[in-house]
Amino acid sequence: MLYLWIKALHIVSVVCWFAGLFYLPRLFVYHAQSQDSISQERFVTMERKLYRGIMGPAMIATFIFGIWLLSLTPGFLSQGWMHAKLTLIVLLTGYHHMCGAQLKRFARGENTRSHVYYRWFNEVPVVILLGIVILVVVKPF
């Protein structure tokens, strides 16, 4: 029963983390298109609150519950699909921190990228999520 509660909390944490990972780069698209200082200041505030208030805590909760699940099912660590999933999680964590670095550039007024770049940048977590879900559900290797 404990396993199912931890799994449910892990899934909720993942959903919250991905919600932020999908939305923050979309805010970057709009921020890159904004011209006036009022809009730019508003985006800086929205981005900071999303990153620090939702994405960071959700990522930490995802890690805590995920590690807890692995401690309850250590046999998964010997399976190839879990190695691939953990690799994707490392990449996703890097993406998360890239978002944080970009957020700081926007806050300093140092963004040099166009809204088109951020539209493509926004697709990265979609691809990673697709890979993770397939690995967890199908367990192809």
C-alpha cells in the first residue's frame, strides 16, 4: 500500500514539474516578443514565480518520490529501460537548469534569442516525456 501512495505522489510531482517545463519556455516566447518595459517586467515576475515556486519544488518532490520508489523496488535498477529513463531524467534536469539560466538572462535584459528559438526550445520536454512514458509503460528492454 505504501508503494502505491509513493507512486501516486511521484506521478503528481512529475505532472507539476512538466506543467512548468511546458509553460516556462512558452512564457519565454511571449517575453521575447514583448516590446514595452511593463510587459517585460511582468514576464520576469511570472517566470521567476513559476521557476522557484512550482518547478523547483516539483522537481525536488519528483526526485524524492522517485528515489523512494527505487528503494522499494531495487530490481528495476538492473533493467535497461530504467537506465534509459534515468538518462532522460538527467537530460531533463539539465533542461530545467537551462531554463533557469535563461530566466536570469531575461531578468538582466540580456536575451539574444528570438521567439522562434523558444518555440523550438519548448519542444524538448515533449520529446523527453514521450521517451520516459514509453520506457515506463512498455519497458522495451
